[in-house]
Amino acid sequence: MIHKVEKTIGGRTLSIESGRIGRQAAGSGLVQYAETSVFCAVTIAPPREGLDFFPLTVDYREKTSAAGKIPGGFFKREGRPTTKEILTCRMIDRPVRPLFPKEFQMDTFIALMVVSADGQNDPDILAMIAASAALSISEAPFLGPTGSVRIGLVDDEFVVNPSTEECKTSKLDLVVSGTRDSVTMVECGANEVAEDTMLEAIDRAHEVIREIIELQDELVRRCGQPKLEIEPGEDHSALLNDLRGRYGDGIPAVLRTTGKLARKAATKEFIANALDEVAPEPEEGSEPPEGQPDRKLVKKLLNNIAEEVEREMILSGERTDGRGHKDIRQLTMEVGTLPKIVHGSALFTRGETQALCSVTLGTSRDQQIIDGLAEETKESFMLHYNFPAYCVGETWPNRGPKRREIGHGALAARALRPVLPPADGSPYTIRTVSD
């Protein structure tokens, strides 16, 4: 059976439909706003043994056929996710991930596809709503729904879900997600907008979010499935309290060890010693004594206690390196770090964190061609952020930028763009790389 609900949001009709497409998915929905529509399907796999985290994956794709276009290049077919698609995946993930019970550890896949794009309404907000709607009517124990909205500021007036043309003159690009009672995510770009105006914009966004949630509530009443019953985890409170009493007082001194790597090593050694006292490794070929707690469990609980103690220290006004709430790490900036063949370079250090940045200037021929759902455009400013494993003294293969690197680079670019020379008045293409 097909179920459809609709409501006027920002002067246009927002509709959510379920039951027509994706009938074998755990939950599916088609969200349409004006002539832009996004389909979402949620699937859930049986739990995997030994998993200790929530394996949630979001995959958002913009098919160029949705805008009546054929992809450029030789293959004429969409390939790896674009930067826009990856950033949208992150925006969809952030509001919904915390709204699952911590005991829920079944593979959950949220697949989204733009099926029509009118060029005036960005499908990213619709994708966020579609994900919430599909999760809400599915059997997944999702503690939603959530609503999402974009707020613009045009001629000092708030605009709900501004069109592409309105965004060009807007001083504010604010995306807010939330539940009925609270805001769960804010992502924003602004050009010198006052703090009071920002707070007012968030309040306006939350009003719209409640309307969108009401729409989803109606859909759930019509076709929502019973939620999976999640068995509560084993009660280890007695062992946790025992470990906290025996080792909790010794952890602050360990956390105050100077230097990140030294602090990490000291904490690891402290936990290893405590583990050997509470649950010593049995000799080869022998079984642990009866009543001895599991070593993996003890190690997990000790790490949890260390995190609790660190959090309590910070909230009480003392960070692990001795700084208070208003103290910042030592800041150092060096310019001209690399030879002059590099057009511009700088090394920024904050405490033990460093960023080596380079700037390359090119001509208009070096602009990046952006070929997506909208008309083909050219970008004259690029900021690429890389986070190799050696930055934190760890090892993992370098197989190209991860979603986190692309997301952080986009945030930095968003902060710099308002202070760059106007594109029509500058002859340069600028590429900044931050490692």
C-alpha cells in the first residue's frame, strides 16, 4: 500500500511517500520538494559476532540523469562519490547516528539517490529528511524522527530553504537538524552575521523542524513497523564500581603525564598493570581461575574509567596538560617554510599539533570544473586537507582522502572564502594544501 503525507514548508509543498519504491527494504521513502526528489532505502543485516561498535553507513548519490544531464568524461557513467556527495553523506550521518541505543550493533545501511533535481532546490536537505523518514518507519530502533532545514538571510529576512538563486545573495547558509525537543546538528557558513541573528535563525529553524517531524509522525502512524526489541547489555556495574574504587584515584596522575605520546604510553602501562592484577593471563595450556573476570571486559571497563576521569577533570576546570578552560596551547607560526619554488608556505603549530600548508597560484586555465546536477561551473579556490597516519604516530594505508579529510577541508574553505578577492576581480586560481 502506498502512503503519502505532505505539508507546506517555506512556501513550497514537502511530500513524503512510502510503499511505491524499495518494498524489500526495511524502510523506504521518497521525499519531494517542488520538483526535486530524493529516494531513500534503509536495510539492516543480522548482528555480527564480536562487534563492539555501531556499523552505520550512509551512501548518498546524485545521478546526473535527475537533472536531465549526461555525465562528462569518457565513461558517461557516475564513478566515485563527488565532494558534494561526501559532504552530504556526513550531514545525513551526524544527526541520526546518536539516536540509536548503544546496544544496537547491527549493520545498518542508508542508501539515498537523487531522482529528480529542478536546479533551484538543493537535494541535500531532502536527503536528510528522507533518511529520517525511512528509519522512522523501519524496524530499526531509531529514536527519531529528526527534521532538517536550511535557513538563509536575504535582505535581512530569514528564508526557509532558500533557492539556488537566493543562496547567491544570502549572508547565511545555515543547516540545522534536530528532534522535537532539541537541536542535534548545526552546520553553517556566514558572512559577518551577528550572534543574536544566528541564535534567532536557529530558533526559526527549530520551528520548521517540528513541522517536518509532525509530517513524519503522521507517516509512522500510517505505515510504521514495530521496532526491534534490543536486549540491554549485561550488567557489569559491580565490577565497574570495584575497578573504579581500586584504580580511579591513580588515573589523574597518569593523565597529567607531559606529552601526548608519553601520556598515551603511561595510560596504556597503567591499564596493563591493573589488568594483570585483576585478571592475570593464565599460563599456556591452563584455564583462568574460577570467578576471574574476562580480561577483554576488564580492559574495556578500565578504558571507560580513564575516559570518565579525563572528562571529570576537564569539567572541573583542569585539562590533562594543566590548562584551564580559558588557556590555549602555545601557538607558533612560521612563514616561508619551504623553498621559494613553492609560491607560499607556512608551518602552524599549536601545542603538539602541526599543519604544513602550501599555496599554489595558477591562471584561469587551472580552475576546477564542477560537473554535477547544476550547470557546469568553475572553481578558482581549492583547499585540500590531508591527515596522514604519522600525524598521530599510527599506521594505516594512504588510499586517498577519507570522508573526514574532505569534510574538514570543506569547513576550512568555507571559513576563508568570504575574505578572498572577488573571483571576477582576481586573475588567479588558488590551491591551498594543508597537511
